[in-house]
Amino acid sequence: MSEAVQPLTDLKAILHSKRANIYYLEMCRVMQKDGRVLYLTEANAEKQYWNIPIANTTVILLGTGTSITQAAVRMLASAGVLIGFCGGGGTPLFSGNAIEWLSPQSEYRPTEYIQGWMSFWFDENKRLSAAKIFQQHRLKYMQRIWGKDKELNAEGFTTDDQDIGQAINQSIKTIEQCNTVTELLLKEAQLTKNLYKIASNRTKISNFTRQHDNTDDANVFLNHGNYLAYGLAATTLWVLGIPHGFAVMHGKSRRGALVFDVADLVKDTLILPWAFICAKEGATEQQFRQQCLQNFTQHKALDFMFDTVKEISQMGDQL
């Protein structure tokens, strides 16, 4: 608490794609004090203040029993930090609830990416081409990470195994054959379903069914991890100045669905296997969350999202 207060002008010095922290807070009060953003907890009638390094933070999730002051929101906005209200454990308390993002307001974000995005978005065929690129990048990322991550390989998640390699390669082949976004969504869902089956076999979790309302550890961890990925995706789009409504895949069924499109780049690769592994090991939600954040940093998930969205936004007539 003794370090010098960082000037407001320096709060955005760290690029969002390089920031290390995502915070989930519960049973506390977030406030501004002495030029810092802190959260206050009370234990055994003793108040404790904890510093949040906002210049190195992308997202703060406020769970149950939290409150935040106007002054803290102002400082978080000045640092470009997204604020989310959520249920316990970082996910909504009820399936119908969605995290409400409070985006820092700025008229000085870049315009080149939204202009590039809009240059193709109104053309249905070009949206389909962009969606295919998302899926191709998603699968190449999975091949790269599952091909080298020693921890995942030790748990049986490796592209050298026939079932995994076949599932990925088959999905790559079918992407170009899709003539509509609906077909592409079906192929994406089929791959994820195959990966659920593979993951449940690897971890010996029998009778797994993907249901968002189920309370078994694997489903709870999948929900939790996916919302962390949504936070990264929302951060990416906010920084690049692209509104969430201009989706290329999920837009017919989800409001603000471009967040889902971008999050899908990493969900199956970094969230899905660890949800099953942590469920098998009886990990707590906090341990699972720390594993997810470690994965995001180790495998440069935010960099990958930024690079993909920027690449597609600048393709224009090439789509």
C-alpha cells in the first residue's frame, strides 16, 4: 500500500492484450481511496483493504454481496477496465440472467476496425466467409495448444491421439463445404459434442450431458470458464471499437453475439478440457478459475483474439 500513486494519464499504458489480471469479487465493497481502487472485506469485525492494480486489469466481475462506489467506477473507466455484475462463482445465478457490462465511455477509440468490419458485414456471403475464418483459426489454435501443452498432454488431451486428431481434421474439412451460417453452427456444435465425449472418456466422468442448469462440477466449471472467456472477448471488442451486435455466426439468436463469436476462438481449447480435469480432481471453483487465468496468460489468449479480429476487420474485399 506504500507504492506511489499512478498518474491517471498512465493508466492505459499497458495494452489490454498484455494485461494479466481478471478479478472475481464477492462479499466486499469496491471503492476509491487515496487515488487507488480497493476492495474492502470484513472478517471477525476487522476491516481489510486490498489493492486492485487497475492498469494491469482487463475485467472485474462483481459477484454476490458486492457494491461499488461511483468514484471507483470513474477510476476503472479511466483505466479501460470492464465491470461485470454476475451471480455466485462468476456466472449468473439464474440461467436467464446475463452479465451486464458497463463499458468505459470514450470517443477516442480507433475507428479503422469498425470501419473495416462494416465494409463487409452487410454482405451475407462475406459474413459467412468471416465466420469460416473464425472457425479455421479456432481449430488451428487448438491444434497448436493441444500439440504442445505438457499438462494437457499428460491428461490425455493431445492431437497425436487418433480420436482427437480425427475430430479436428474432419471439422477442418467440413468448414469450406458449409453454404450457410446455420450449417457452420451445426458443424461447430458437432465438434464440441465430440470433444465433450472425448473429455468425459479421458477423465472417466460417466453419463455427462451438457446442460447449463446442471449442478455437477463439469457443467458448473464449463459455465464459469466460458464467462471468463466472454470477458476477454468483450474486452477485445471494446478496445478495437467494434459493437457487440455485429456478429458473423451467433447473431440470429443472441443479442451482442459477436462476444460469443470471439470467445469461441479459445473456449474449446482452454476451458473445455480443464473443466473436466478439475471436476475429476475435485477442484474448487477458485482453483478452476486460477487454472483458466493461467491458461489465458500462458497461451496468449487475448493476443490471439486481438490478432484474429483485427485480421478479419482488415480483409474487406478479400472475403
